[in-house]
Amino acid sequence: MIREDLKDISRVLELDKIEHLLLLLSPRIMAPLSMVNLAGELEVAHTTVKSWLEQLRRLFMIFSVPPWTRKISRGLRREKKWYFLDWLYAPEGPARLENMVATCLFRACSAMTDMGYGNYKLYYLRTIDKREIDFIIEVNNSPMTVIEVKTTDRGLSNSLRNRHRWFSKPTLGIQVVDSRGVLEKHSDQTWLISVERFLSLLAWIPIQG
């Protein structure tokens, strides 16, 4: 794809470095992506890295999730998280699980928006003191659903249990776990659900509180 399709849609000549960029991106998908660090490793300007990521996005290889910063005094405001549209490019384990959920959420938000159900957008939240929420679904500029992704942890995350500190309106809270057959209802509109159940529901119903 890089050697043929990217060459066709752009004038990028440093294809080897773009291939290297994809290799560097793989272990970084669970964290906000530092353009400066990537630029240093690739020995190019950070604006060049930004341009290359945009070209890869146009090829439907990757997509970005921006930070949610409304009323977050200590929230990170600039760095996006980047994921592969095909999650098999992500490393096995927690990274691949998060990438899989991210891809399905991204596609669902795009589909819901295209079908006219509202303006659906996908965000993440991370503060300077390292408090984090994996995904936030915002509908018409209002956060509606908060999602955490865990591999084996059956206990609700602190960020999910205490999400009211960031959101003035009630939100639906979901913790997705990599265990089969899990479906538990907790207080404050919070659910613990196995990944296969969650993705099955995601394929059929709108995500809103």
C-alpha cells in the first residue's frame, strides 16, 4: 500500500521512512503521540511527520482520537492518539484490544453521524497527573458515554467510578473486559461487559445514555 497507493496520491519520496513510521507507531497506540519524539527518531521535521500521518489517514490505514479538554483544567490539549483501522497491526495484548474497540467506536460514530442521528465524535481524556479515560463519545457537543478498556481487570477503574468530576451531566459508563460472558450492572449507569457482548451491541444500537 505504501509503495503503490501512497506514491500514487502524493509526492512523498521517502517511502522507507514512512514504513519506519508505521513500525514506530505500533507500540505507541495506547498513548498520546509525540510528534517531536517521532521526528527525532525519523530525523525529519515534526511538520513532516504530521504530513505523513495525514497521508496514511487518507489511505484508511490509521485514524486519530483527539483529547477531550472541555472544563479540564489539567487536561492534555494537543497530542492525539493514533490507531490502526486494521487492529491486527497493533501488538498482541492490551494494545490490540484497545485498538479493536477504538476502531469499532470510530466506525460507529462515523456511521451514526452519516445516518443523521446527531454529531457523534470520539475523544479520550488524560490529565497532567495521569488520570485517564480511554474513550469518550460526545453527541452534539455533549459527552454521553465513557468507555474504559481492560484486559482482565473485573474491578471498575477509578476513572470510571469518579467520572462525575469531569462531566457536569450524567453519562453512561462502560468498562469493556477481555473475558467472555460478562454483563454486570453497577450504580450510576455503569456497566461491566465482555468485549464480545459490547461489540455485538455496538453493531446494532446507538451509543447514548
